[in-house]
Amino acid sequence: MHAKVIELVGESETSWKDAVRSAIREASKTVGNITGVEVLNLTTNVVHGDIMEYKANVKIAYADGDKGGL
């Protein structure tokens, strides 16, 4: 089995947890067999002292079954 990693930014209006989930949902639309997530960075957009959007930069690992592993 081979593993591949893609990097994404998830966004949410409610929390960083939801931002990470958003990235996983988006990745699962095009890749299967997601095996793990590494959160690289958490940021927000702030307007007039209020958080408007949460962002999570993540690396998502997935098994690449197309390479013919053992």
C-alpha cells in the first residue's frame, strides 16, 4: 500500500473543528481511503473585533490502492 498526502484549507463560520471537518469532506469528494489528518495551522478572519471565519490548513493522508501494493 502506498500513501499520498494532499494539502487543503477548510473554512467554517462556527469553529476550527468544523473547518477541519470541511476540509475532510471536500477531500473525500475526490479521494477515498482517507487515513489521517495533520492540522498545520489555525487562523481566523476578524472584522471589527469579531471572528467572521475560521480556517484550518491541513494535510490529509490517504491510501493509494492504484499502485498495486502487497
